[in-house]
Amino acid sequence: MTDNIKVKVRNMTKKFGDLLVLDDISFDVHKGEFLCIVGPTGCGKTTFLNCITKLYEPTSGEILVNNEPVNLKKHNVAYIFQEYSTMPWLTVEQNVAFGLEIKGVDKETIRREVDEVLEMVGLMDYRNYYPVELSTSMIQRVVIARAFATKPELLLMDEPYGQLDVELRFKLEDELLKLWKKTGTTVIFITHNIEEAVYLSENILVLTNKPTTIKRNLENHLPRPRNVVDPEFVKVRNEVTELIKWW
């Protein structure tokens, strides 16, 4: 149904001078969907997210949110980058509150929302700590909490767990899924890790090398919670791997 579409991308093309990066891309993301985007390094996955946030303007085509041109003054969009983006001079609590303060939210609401997300990510006891006092996984929890505190209608995540070891990654993935289910936020998640894409997603968008087009939009109907050694999980993972192999 059209009214269930959160993000609509139509014929999006992006060039940098003569370099064609994104070539006539079209797809939909439904409200509350968890979409993972996979593709070879340098194919333009981050460029696509940057077009949504207006860091880049598409050369042609359009990106609609709620059937309107994306407008960050109107649409509540949060972006979690590859790099850890906490502010070292602020405490955990102050980092999480930052986005709400920028939006001019009243202090009582900020306190309530910050408490809620700190509880959800297990950082209540660390609220007065500074980033330098935290582990890598805790810092990433702060970033995730800050994003969810603003109750975004659309959350963009650009390989947020790429620098973490396997055990930490799985733990944070599970925390992210809990937050996603609780809030109903629409998530677009970029990853180079096929297993991560299969573990998290409802749909997997497989991109080609540059000039980038969509090779396949793969529905992922595996039941949750997912087990990475389950034969059905392995089957989907292998299917995505085969799609990527022949670039």
C-alpha cells in the first residue's frame, strides 16, 4: 500500500563530475521496516545515505519521505556514522540529551526521554561518565541512545559495528533490534557483513559495483530470534553471498 511507504526513492542518480556513482536507483522502504543495504566497498552506499540527509544533492531523481521531498527541518531523521561521534567534553547523559536540546525540547521531557533510553541500553549507572572512561561498545550504545532519544521516524546507520569484534557486535545488534521493535522506527542499515544483514533485516538490498544499480531486493522472512547456524539462516546468507560473488 502506498500510504505504508516511509521512503520512496525514484530514479536517483548521483555524479561527481564525470564519475557516475549511483545509476537510476528506485526502491521503497515501508514504515517500520528494517532494510539492510549490502554491496562492494566503494560502490556508493554511504553516498546514498548522504543524499537522504542532504549532505549531497542527487544529480537527478528524487527521495521522498512520507510522500514529500525529504526535508530535515520537517522529517525526524537520525544518522549514526561509521566513526564514533560522541562529544568528549559531555557526559553520557549530556551526549544523549544533545539532539533533544537542539530541537528545543523542554527540560522535563528531555530528562524523561534520556532516562528511558539509558535504561534501554543499560547505561543508567554510567550517565555521569565521560566517553574517555567508557569501552568501545559502551560508546556505541551512547550513540544509539542519542539517536533513539529523538524518536526518529527514520534511522540511518552506516556500518556502525564494523570496528567491533564479533561478540560485541552481536550484543549491540540484539540491543538495536529491541529498540527497533519497541519504537517502530524505520531503519536503513548499511553493512559489508552479509551475516549481519541476514541477522538484522526484513529486506536486503544488494547493490552492484559502480556505476551502482540494484542487483536484487531480497525479502528476509526468517523468524526471530535468529540463529546464525540454523540451516535456513545459512541458506539466505549463501544466497546473498552468491549475488555478491559475481560482480
